[in-house]
Amino acid sequence: MIIVYSTFPSKEQALDVCKKLLEEKLIACFNVFPVNSAYWWQGKIAEDNEFSAILKTAKLKEREVFQRLKELHPYSVPAIFSIEIREVDEDYNQWLEEAMKKT
């Protein structure tokens, strides 16, 4: 299992993109929540209210999730990165795998 993390300019955009990934069975579930962000952009420090998304998926879908997320993302240079999970509850991992099976 891995977690893919990204941020979005609005809750609506985050939900739209995450729901598409869910419908396409690239992820098993997601969480979206507000964050205050500060970062370097075009030589200056920018501060924004953004929405973070945590996308839960299988390691073997990582490349596909990255590619699709980049296609759908509203930012020109979106933050998209993955975190590999060392240990997962066996029942949860089984549910995750089942949730992403295409019917």
C-alpha cells in the first residue's frame, strides 16, 4: 500500500479529481482537508489556503495514479508524491485491494 499526496486550490477541485480517480478504480479511498500553505513560487514566498488530498492505493498502481493525477490537476506544477507504508492492517489491505478491482 502507498499514500499519494497532493494539494489543490479549492475543495471542489480536490473532490472532483479524487472522485474521478476513485471511479476509475485507481484509488480505494481518499481524504480531503483544508491546509495553510507557504512555498516558493516565481522567486517569492507565496501563501495560500489549499486543500490537501491523501489518496490510498496499491503500490502497483502508483505510476498510473501519478499520470492520471497530473492530467487532471489544475496546477501547472502540482505537488504529487507517494509515501510507502511499511505496515498495514491485514484486513484493511485486503479491503483496499478488493475496492480497486475492476468489475
